[in-house]
Amino acid sequence: MKWLLLILTLLAAPAWAVQPDEILPDAALEARARDISEGLRCPVCQNESIDESNAPISRDLRILLRERLVAGDSDQEVIDFLVARYGEFVLLEPDTRGANLILWAAAPVLLLLALIVGWVTIRRRPPTEVALTEAEQRDLDRILHP
Amino acid sequence: MRYIRGMLIELAHFALILAFGVAIAQTIVPLVGAHKGWRGWMTFAEPAANSQLILVGFSFAVLTMAFVTSDFSVSLVYANSHTDKPMLYKVSGVWGNHEGSMLLWVLTLALFGASAAWFGGNLPATLKARVLAVQASISVAFYAFILFTSNPFARLVDAPLNGRDLNPLLQDPGLAFHPPFLYLGYVGLSITFSFAVAALIEGRVDAAWGRWVRPWTLAAWMFLTVGIALGSWWAYYELGWGGFWFWDPVENASFMPWLIAAALLHSAIVVEKRETLKSWTILLAILAFGFSLLGAFIVRSGVLTSVHAFANDPERGVYILLILGIFLGGSLTLYAARAGVMQAQGAFGTVSRESALVLNNILLAVSCFVVFIGTIWPLVAEMVFGRTLSVGPPFFDAAFTPFMVLLAIVLPLGSLLAWKRGTLTRARMPLLGLGVLSFAMAGLFYAIYAGRSMVGPAGVLLGVWVVGGAVVDLWLRAGRGGLPDRLGRITRLPRGDWGKTVAHAGMGVTIFGVAAMTAWQQEDIRIVQTGETFDVGAYTFTLDAVEAVEGPNYQSTMATVTAVRGDGAPMILQPEKRFYPVAQMPTTEAAIDNGILRDVYVVIGDPQANGGYAMRVYIKPFANWIWGGAILMAIGGIISLTDRRLRFAVGARDPKPDAKAVPAE
């Protein structure tokens, strides 16, 4: 009975990230495959790479990209191959073409602006201290000339 | 008995409606009172804040009771609980869903409002009245949200016999306490927001304001730190591959307020000590809560899909967007109109603690902006440019990391500079020594892990630099003289200095942990037969057995794995795959042997056609340092909070004789 339960449990479980049978015998090729798959998004998951994902389509994609690698494609060719079929949606690292330039350049530009504004504001500070208020002057007089 | 329980639930619903009414009155009456100078109207805020807390507290207690006693006549309990569930998860089920978590949200709002009333005894009467009124206005928005769109007390006519169970992923100690801490953080920032808006209405910001705001910011930041660390720790052991941060929209939602709160924490010090950077500090206070609201919107609207999002509902999203628009728009308009009034007083040189803190603020704020633009870019790209794209970890790693590296480099230097005009003359020798030590340590680690990426040694370099910088800071504060004199003085340093040291050291520890684990982890994926032995790194693993085990509300496949390093004592690891029949969901329970130098992390997978099981084994060096650093940061916050100078009552040292005294300038 326990074993029946065990089998049922396992049947209900989904396929699961990178499977042992997917791994390529060539370690260098496999390392490249892992690098590529970490940068590709699972098309049906919410926010997972195909390397982490349990979805069947991710498994298909992992196997597909390994087939391309074995066939002799370069990393870029494999990525282009998948983007051509699934769109730029699968790229976890957006490219720098067109409007994406805004995404990449926004922070460095803002940093530069902030540094300039910060620098100018600090340099422009009045060199002298502000005058004491009347109350402070009174206190000071009282302390200095009791 | 059942009749009374049913009554209680209706009463709890009614109490919530009553709290809504009280909050409306608390928004209007004290504001009018403060404007007209009517003392009686101003003091109305205090009992109102207390009664809000009592009413919402009652509502929350009753909902908790409904979960604990499995009262399935409440539709929320039916949808999120089950009689077989362990008690801890019956209780945490209260906030493990949209409606209940919103009730926790308003409870926290009321709690902070009431605390501001209790601890604000020394605030000028008008400021106190306005702070409590603004705080109540936030509550009004969220009471309305709950009552009109997400009533947690909705009943079922025929109570079902049993519930549908809480999402099994949420049935975990790490995640049970993750939301309450996050909410204390998010909502804690509402108080600093209220202070900022009240100060804008008053038209004055002075050193005393900085001193009042700082403990609240510190507390909120500390809770956020703990909440984020708990969430990341949970992801590490629960999701099954030992990742600790995914740059998921929901994670980013909690990270953005954390970054801004950290900036605010530092700029409030400048306001308090030097009466400058005032309008910037006010802006940060507004933005910090703005990002909290944005976070609530991201989590609940589902416009940005995420692994974590629950109870997605566009209509609720629109409502939260409305709240965000009103509060952020309103406060920013007020800011634009009033910011000019706040002039800086203290002047400072280009090289000074003030300038260093400005740089800290720039780096934290811009890094927050990186996270922000990366999080919303898919939305913008689709709506404006018609491109469906993703922004994932590779972008954030590349765009965010440089800011943290810069921050880590300048942190020890800036924290050593004196106020007004500083030099590093006295610190030159210790800093030089520390620099040499940092490079030496990095070189040592480079040699140990020869041939691997440079990320690891860079992390060691920065980690030693930041932690060492904190120690040097403490050492230099001890003055001159022999070792006993110095040690004596170090122990007598104010708590605030200790808090600073511990928190900064925590940051260094986390940087090191993240870099070390990312760079040097080892992974092994293979099919293992029962009884088979294999090596990963310096360890030898044996799969001893795989058994079926019956849990309280799940069925488990549990493997027993023995791991030995050389001649050391064997470790027994029992990874599980669980199946929750009620929710029809499987979960992975990794087995982890925690250590100071490494974690051994084992996951059991599916049975294979030819017998045997898929197994994943990781050796994760210095993994615990990531959360250790976060804990140190939180402890630093606690130590600072206990500093006499920060006690809420200390502001009374120079009581304003007349609350309506001269405005700041």
C-alpha cells in the first residue's frame, strides 16, 4: 500500500529542471548549454529560466538547444534560432536595440546627472555659516559674559 | 457555541466598518483643529488612533480564531485552510491570502498610528495632530479597499465539511513569518510618509523632525531587512535549486522600498545633525512609502506576472493604483509647493561626512531606479513600443551590481570622514593596511579556487574592505592611548556607533556571501541507484534508501543519503518530495547540512525507467553568510534603536514652548 502511494506521488510530480538524461557527455558543450539555458525564459512559466523550470516545454527547449550545440552551432546561433521561433520574449537579458537603449542607458545617465547636480549643489553652498538667531545670540552672550 | 462564533464574525466585520468611520473622523477633525489652533480638535486624534487599533485588532483576532477553529462558514477559511493542517499554518493561513493579508496590512497601519500617538508625547501638538491625521487618511483608503473589494468576513450559507487547504508552498516556517515582517516594514514607512506630509503642511523641518523620523525609518528598514531575508532564505531551501534571489517583480517590490529606506535612514541623520538636505529627505520619505504602495500594486494586480503573485485581480489592481496615484500625486504636489520653504542651514565642505552621505544617497537612489525600470520595462515596452520582452536576472546582475560595488568601495572612506570638513589623514595608515589586507585575502582565495571566475575574489576584496572599515571606524573612535584605554572607550561608545558598525559589517558579510556562493558552488546532477556511491567535490555521497512516509497533511517520498568528507563523521541527509492531496500539488524539500564554511544541499527527483532516482547535489560555500549579513544589518538597526539619543522622549530635551512658534527660517 505504501509503495502504491509512493508511485502515485511520483506520477503526480512534474518533470523537474535539468534532468540527468539531458546532460551532454561533452562537459565543455554541456557548460555552454547551461550558460545559454540560464539566459532563456520559459515561454509558459511566470518568471523562470528554462534551466530552472519544470514545464515540459522547457525540457523540450533544453534538449533542442543541446541538439543545436552538438550540430556545431555557436552560442549566438543557438540563441538566434530560439528567438526566431519564440520571439524576444524568451531573452532574459533584453538586447540593446531600439527602445531597449532607454532601459540600459537610463541608470548610468541618471547617475551622471545626480553626481553633477550633487557636486554643483555642494560647491555652491555659502562658505560662511548662517548667522545666529537672536535667541542663540542672547544665550551665547549670557554664557560668555555672565 | 456555534451561534456565538457566528455572531463574533459578524461583529468583527462590523468593527472593521466602525474603524473605517473612526479613521475618516481622525483624518478630518485633527487637521481642522491644527489649522484653526483648536486644541480639543487636535487631541481627538489620540483616542481615535487607539480605538482604531482596538477595533481592527478585534477583527483580526476573530479572523484568526476562525482559522484556528476551522470555521468553514467563513468563505476565506474554507478557501485557505483545512482541519489536518498543522496549527502554525492555520494561523499563518490568516495572511496567506489576499483578503487576510489586507486585514494584516490595516492592522499594521493602525498599530503604527497608535504607536505614533503613544510615543509622540513630546511632539508639538499641531505636528502630532497632522501626523495622525495623515496616517488615518492612509487607513481610510485601505479600509475602503477591504470593505468594498476584498471582504475577509464573507460567509457561506452552508458551511462545507472541510476546506481547500493553503497553498503547500506557503506551508513553511520561513514563509509563515515572511509577510508579517514585510508588512511591518512596508507599513512602517507610512509613518515616515505621514511625518513628511505633516511637515510639509506645517512648513517646517528642523533637527528635531529628523530625530523623530529616524527611529521610525530605522524600525521599518529593520523589519524589511528581516522580511526580505526570510523570503530569500525560503526560496533557497524550498524551490529546490538553492537560488536565493531571482529578481522577480515581487522580490523587487520589497527591495525598492528597502533601498530608499536605507537612503532615508542616512539622510535623516544629516537633517538631525546638520539641518541640511531637508527637502531631499522629505522627498525620500514620500518615495519610500510610494514604493511600498507600488509593491502592493505589483503583487496584487498581476500586471507583472510572477511566481509569487497571489489573488491577482485587475479590478483590485486598479483600486490600488488609484490609492497610489492619490497619495503619491497629492504628496508630490504638496512637496512642489512647499519644498522651497525648507532652506538648508549647515554649510559643509566638499570633502566631508555630509558629502559622503550625499553620495550614499545618490548610489542607493539610482540603484533603486535600476530595479524600478527593470521591473516595469516589460510593461512599458509592450504598451508603448509594442514589444513583448522579458527583463530577467542577467539584466539586473549587470546593471545593479556596479552600484553596490561602488557603494562598498566608498562606504569605509565616507564613514570615517568628519562632519563639515573632513580629511582622512588620521585614518590613512589603518586604511592603507586594510587595503593591503583586502587584496591579500582576495589573492589567497584566488589561489585556493584557482582558475574560477573573478567574482569570488572581488567579493572577498569588498567584504574584507567593508567589514574591516567598520572595525577601523570603531578603533579610531576609541581615541589615542594604550590598548586597555582604547578598549575601555570602545565599550563606552554610544549605541548608535555600535549599530552603525554592526550594520555596515553585515553589508560586507552579505556581499562576500553572495559573491562566494555564486562563484564557487559545485553542482552535480545524476541518476543514482539505491546503495550507489558517488563523489561531489570533497564529499562522498551514498543513497541508502528511498521510503514512502505519511505526513500530517501530505504524502512524502523520503530519501536517506549519507555524505562523508574524508575521514570525517558521516552526515545523514533526508531530502523529500511531498505531495499535498487536497491542493493536488507537489513540493520539493531539499535536505541541507548547514555549515559556516559550506552548505551541503541534496534534492531527490523522479524515479527513472531503469530504476534509481534523479538526484541533485550542491556544495554551496559560505551560503549562510548571505543571511548572516542580513541578520547583522537588522541587529545593527536594533542596537541603534536602543541608543538613548534616539529614544522617542529625547526630543523633549528642547521642548517648543509654543507649538506655533517661528517657522524654520
